[in-house]
Amino acid sequence: LLAPVYASLDEIGVSLRVILILAMAAQVGVTCWRGWFLMRRRIAC
């Protein structure tokens, strides 16, 4: 009787993990882009 509940909880866990990974990747991407932008601006000056 609890098997469907556990299955849905597992799916929620997987989707939460994917969201967390995407959020981390976005944070890293923004940080890298900002650093590259600042570096390019410093070289241009």
C-alpha cells in the first residue's frame, strides 16, 4: 500500500536533485561570466 507513496517520494527527490544541480550550474555560470566580463573590462581600460 505504501509502494506508490515511496515511488512518488523518490520522483520528488530526483527532481529536487536536478533542480539543485541546475541552480548550482547557473550560479557557477553567472560567476564565471561576471569574472570574464570584469577581466575584459579591465583589459580594455
